Amino acid sequence: MRVFTAKDKLPVKNEDKTFCFLAGSIDYKESTSWRDLVVSGSSKNTIFFDPTREDHDVLDNQEMVGHIQWELEALELADMIILNFLSEAKSPISLVELGLYMKSNKLIVVCPKEFYQYRYVSSICEKYNTPIYHNLQEVFRYV
């Protein structure tokens, strides 16, 4: 298993590895990131794409465009996208990603009932038969 971050060049697609993009709410204030938990809980031969950048808020325009392009390319390259909404976050970019990839059959959504847009997220997932879970532990079987 390997983790590529937004500072890394993306790999070439390899048929014997699963590529997983870790989309969703950012949890800068937590001592352990939910993304780290998914990676450490992985039992399969999975390559992860982690878009988290602690310097996100200070990127200049050119750096931000580069970051966004990396994310879009990694999302396209991914075989699966774990989209995790944290209950206390607003997650506007995650809601955009939900819309962009809803019909891709790549999404695995984690959305607690406490998330402020839970009814919206769960209704869309139901309409398009996308798996939705209420906690992160339920998605470990995919990675």
C-alpha cells in the first residue's frame, strides 16, 4: 500500500492495484486523521490518493490551480472514492465531489445523520444506488 499526496506525481494505472481517492471533510484539529485510519486499516493492495494539504489556506493562485488539477486527475484515476462527511463540517468541496461522481459507480459515502445536509446526501445516494454508511468502520471492507 502507498499513499500519494497532492505534492506527489500521480502513478501510472496498474491493473493489479486498486486506486482509492480519500475525499471528504478535512479534520486538521484531530490528532489522527480519518484518512490515516482508512490507510492503516487497509488489508488490500490499495494505492491511496490523499488530497490533504496543511498549507492549503496559503497557496497562491497558481499553486491552488495546480492542487485542484491534481485532485481532479486523481479522482479520475481512482477505482473507488471514499467520500467521508464529518458531522461538524460544512464540506462544500465534498458536496461538489458528490455531485460530480454520483453516477460513476466509484463512490462509497460515509455521512453521519448529524451532518447538516444528511437528508440531501442520503436522498441522492438512494436515488443512484450509491452505498452510504454512517461511520467510517463500515467501509474498511472495501480497502
